[in-house]
Amino acid sequence: TTTVQQSALDEEISSANIALQSLSSDEIQVIGQLYSAHLASDLLAPKTFNDILATSDEGVKAQWIASAAGEVYGLLDKGTFRLQRRAQVPSGKLIAPSKCVYRVKLDADGNVSKFKTRATYGGHKEVQGIDFKDVYSPTVSSQSFRTILVHSVKFKRLVHNGDFKQAFAQGKLTEPKYMETFAELLYVLAKDLKSGQLTDEKFRSYCDCDLTLDDLANDDLILVVYGNLYGLHEAPLIFFKLVKEFLLKHGFRQCYRDRCIFVKRTDRGELIIIVLYVDDLIVTADNKATIESVMELLKATFEFDDLGELNFYKQIKILR
């Protein structure tokens, strides 16, 4: 019955075909409040960059382009990938496809909180044993998550959450990979080079060869991937190892039964619990000062945002 209902729902969403270009900012806000967070995000998010460029609401278009630019420059500045000519790719190396995916992030009340753009590597083209090997990365169980919430309520502990910016991109690959360029990257670089917002010197720092504005218009460019990226099979594992090693280095111990939970006793005997869920993180402690010290520790090493007291997590609204 559930499968039939889900199929009917998918068909209804598909037939409704709510086009992004026909929605104003106010209409997006209303849909976000009427539908569940997951469903509203699917309905509101554009499918392609052409959908964004065709949007009639200039405010919505500007927000999506700004989101795409933030993703492009964030990855370029981290050295996640660099532009190169196709002819320079070693013989036999896979040049994977690439694309950007979009998501409208909503808060606990269904209000639009962020227009999210994420560049992805086409890992579905890779062959296990040739292009990648070990990929397993643990995820926290829902039972563990609920148990920690109950524990925090019972002992009146504070619960805060944080978010790693471009989380996977903060890790590095052991050897480079290759992928096609994507429309958002070329659009943003060309626009900013033409306007002077991006200098030639800065642009060259994003390239592994000598390129100019005119080169962005042809199709012989690819991206050399040096850093971790969404879509890579090993991406979650690389990021998990990075955070795990950081926490262990700073005195946390990894829980045996749930490998995504880390605990530490301070010199004053206070218990700190950290829950890592893919690229999100929850911290529980007895007082705000302790939580702030943990958040500052994370910010000193990672690009990380302290989102404050936990009130909405993985489509669950949390009230205290």
C-alpha cells in the first residue's frame, strides 16, 4: 500500500509540474509553509541552470545565481578542482560527468531559509576496484539520536547543532580525478571576468594551464579534481575520517556501538557528546560556555557554522 501511495504521489507531483520560472518569492514562501519540508524542496528547486536563467522573478533568479557563485568560488578557493585542457588528461583516465543540484532549504516553520546549490561529481560512471575501493562510512542510527535527545532532556543538558560548509570539499583525494565542466562554473567565471569582478590574475590561479576568457566558450576544458566532492563514492568516508581524526586528537573517544558518536570528559568532569550525521553535527553539554568552546574549536580547523540551539533536524521539529 505504501508503495502504491508513494507512486501515486510521485505521479501527482510530476503531473503538477510546478515550474520555477512561474513562481514569485511570495509564492515560494506559501508553498514552503503548506507542504512538508522534503516535498516543498522537491517542488521548488530548479532542475537545471537553464531553469534558473528562465525564471521570471528577478529576485529568485538573483538568489539562485548568487548561490551558484558561492558554490563555484567556494570550491575553487579550496582548490577542490582546477581548469585544464582536455588534451592534458592522461590516456585511459575517466572524465566523469558533472552537474549541479539545487535544493530549497526550509526552517522548522516551513519558511525558506536558504537556496542551496551543490556541484557534484558523476561517480555513477566509476568502476569499483579501478576508480575507487573502500567507500563505507557509518551514519548515526535514529535510535542513538533519540536516546541522546532523551538523555539531554532528562539531565537538562543543552543541545546545539552546527553545519560544515561545503563539508566534503574540506577533504583531499590521494590522487586527482577528472570531470567535465558544468554550466554554472562557466557562466559565473565568464560573467565576473567580463565585469572585472574577477581579475585575470585570480582567474589564472584557478587554472592548471594558461587560459583566458575566450577559452571558456569552447568545449575542450575539463576539471582536475584534487579535493573531495559530492558524488564521489569515497566522499563520505574521506570526510568522516577527517572529522574523526580531529576529534580523537582533541581528546574525544569514539563510541563502540555507534561510530558516529564521540564523547569526552573535561578536567572538571563535565560530559560532552558529539553526534556526527554525514555533514551535520550535534553537541550536547551541561552549559553554554562548554558548547561554545567546542564550536570555536571546530571553527578554528573547519569552515563551520554554529546554528545555535537545536530546533529542527532531519525533518524533525524539536521543542523544549
